[in-house]
Amino acid sequence: MAQNLPFKMNNPDLFRDKSLIGGEWKEASSGKRFDVYDPGSNKVWATAPDNTAEDTDAAVKASYEAFQSFRKTNPKQRAQWLLKWDQLIRDNRDDLAKIVTYECGKPIAESQGELDYALGFTWWFAGEAERVMGTVQTPSAPNRRVFTIKQPIGVAVALVPWNFPIAMILRKAGAALAAGCTMVVKPSPETPFSVLALAYLAEQAGFPKGVFSALTTSLENTPALSEALCRHPLVKKVTFTGSTRVGKLVAKHCSDGLKKVTLELGGNCPFLVFDDADLDQAATQLMALKYRHAGQACITANRVFVQKGVYDKFAKILAEKAGALKVGHGATEGVTMGPVTTPRSLDKAEAHIADAKKLGGQIVLGGNKLHGTKGYDGYFFEPTLITGAKKEMMISSEEQFSPILALFEFDTEEEAVQKANDTSMGLASYFFTKNIDRTWRLLENLEAGMIGMNTGNSSAAETPFGGIKESGYGKESGKDVAVNEYLVTKTGTLTLSGQY
């Protein structure tokens, strides 16, 4: 495209800076565009179309028109398109990773890792496309048979976050396209180009026009455009990943039309370390879970509870590991932690640090904003470790989304479970112990949709992903459940004549 990018691409055609609507690359109807900042430098590096609510009708109608034929496409053909899409994404992995790094700031190795993780979804759902099945049964009533068939629900809308722009799209779109639904994606204002690149590759893979559309918009116009998509009468399914506050708004918008909704919302995830745990194993898993993407993941460990007997030792191990992190621009060789993605996150991190200090927390490592200091023009914050954390602190009740790790102390298993469950959220929980009886108890007693047992992040294409309580409802990925989110079940009843 025409924009001068701050990096070189092996495939320059991959960079798209227009929205894809009904198979056509278009500007916003207003002609306006918005700036996209590199969080590692705080500089504008590209612009994208600033679509408004007025642009949603054309996108949804084009998707609806495409659905009329796509819904009847042979499942094998849909699987082949998904596999071709998968291969094209693999072929362009390094270019896509560069775009992700400049959009959301994560180190290039993490961006490449996101691509590898995300490709599990296209591969998995290509297989699931041919495994959508109904049932036949003999009911209690005589001379009768009951059939069920599964059919795609219709036009789906995906409202996605900026922290994993490739993975969140492929997890949603893979299931929708396998089911036979068409999809309109509204990417985050921070990360429009990775999604547009995926849209371009879907086009190259052979998906018919209008099957996959992407509608970009600025932060200012996001609420109105998202509401318009949720309320459009031709939209039958909405999937949203983001904060609980916004998720509740999405649910309200969709309730008037009784639309099917999947919500993957905020997490206040506990991480429990018992006296009998392998501390090096626990610390290594926690480092990846907490400081990956500067702590900006819904499933990150938000509250780390450590049993009293190993509290000091575990804190020392973490301080050494976190102190070895190299902070810098994600594209710089050797960097292991990049910036946070938005300046808003810096403000929240500073507020959490000030509150923790006021309530007696000890800052063992870090605790300072680097943004604005020499060599750190982007939105950088030091890897931080706090000991002496208390329930009254903001870091206990608010999702952090920053590289702040706070250690809470506990004595007994019962106390740990009570503290872990003392939150309105229920996305994921993690624990480390070598006691098999305790492992089973914790699996059953921790209130979360996903439980990591002596492991950190367990998300994968074959694993159902989703929370309970105010962390949302519905599941993404996994066998059967994810595709079913995009299907309706139709029942047919047949009465046989004569003697059978």
C-alpha cells in the first residue's frame, strides 16, 4: 500500500489500510481516517478508515447476502478454504508478526508465538467443518422417529481486543466459517492492520466475497459502531472478548433482538503456590503467564497466593527472574518485555503502585513508569514485584493489565480457596502442588471456567475456553462446543404409517 512503514515486509501486499466490505476494499463513507500509534515509540506509523455506525448497514447486508450461498456450501469445501487460509497465514507468519509488534508492542518472539498458537485454530476448525452432525432417535411415542439437524445461525459479528489480535480473530472466525456462518469483524482501534491482513489472506484463500469482512474504526466511534452491529436485525450472533464492563453493554444491546452471544470477559485470576510445590516450576510458569505482553492478558495471574512456608523463598526466585527481563521496543533484538499498549494502562499501573505503597506493600522490584525517561519514548513500565499484598489493595480487586506481580500470603488450603474465589470473576485459576488429593479438591473447589494444574496458560485449539460468573458465558475452541456456538438445532418429527 501507499503508506511508508517503519519495517520491511517480505510480502508488501499483505499490508492493507482499507476496510473489506462485501469483497471490496473501501474507505469510510465519511472519508475520515484515524491514527494508529506504535506503543514502543509513541509515534503514529499508519492510518486506517474511521468507519462510523452509518457504515455498518452496508457491511452486514453484504455479509447476509454472502450467507445465502455460503450456508449451503459443502462442508468439505469450507474445510479446504480454511486449510488454504491456514497455509497462507503460515507463509506470511513473519510479516504478520511484525505488524502485531508495531500495533500492540509485544516482542517479536511473542508475536511469532501468537501466530503459532493462533494457527492451531484454523487447522482445528478445518477438521471440525466436516464433523457437524445431527441425530436420529426412536422416541417413547409409538411409530415415530425424531431427527435433529444442525444449521449455521447466520451473520456473526466479532468484536475483538488488541492484546491478541491474530489469535482472537482466528479462534472466532475459524469456528464461524466452519459452521457455515459469515462474519463481520470490528478490530480494536489499536490493532486494525493485523485483522485486515487476515481478511486479505482469507480473500486469497478463496472464501467468497462477503464471507469475511473487516470494519475498522477509531476509539471515539467504537461504541456507536459496535452498538449498531449488535442491534442490526440481520445479525444473529455476536462474540465479544474484552472487559466485563463493556461485555455487559454488549449483552444489553443484543438482548432486544434475543441474539446469541458469547462473552469472554475480564479475569482476576488467582495463582496458588503451596509449600510442597516445585517452586522453580511454579516461578517459570508464572513468569510466562504474568509478564508475557507486559501482563496484558485476560488469563494472566492477577493475584498470586503463596503459602507461608515458602513465601520468602518464592519471592526471591521471582525477583531474580523478573530482574533479568530486558525492557524495550518489541522489534529490538534481545528484548523480552515490551511496552503496555495504551497510555491508559500506564495511568492505571501508577495508581495501583501508589495504592499498594499506601497500604503497606513493599516494592521489591520496579514500580516505576519508564515512559518519558531516556531511551523510553513508548508506553513502558518496569517489571514490578510487590510483597505484603493485602485484600484491601486495588491490585486485589481490579484486573491489572500491566507488569505488576503482587504476592499474597496464606496458611491453609481452605484459606487459599476462599481467597481465590473471593472475586466476581471466574475465568481461570492456577495452582501448584504435588499432593494428588489436594489437586482433585482444588479442581472441584476453585470457581473458574479453566483450571491450570501445575501449569500456567493451557489455552489451545482443542481446549474449551471460557469463564463463569462475571467472566462471561459460552465457549470458544474445543471439540464440538465452539462450532455449536454458531449453529442452531432444528428438530424434525416423523410419524410412520402402518405396522412397523
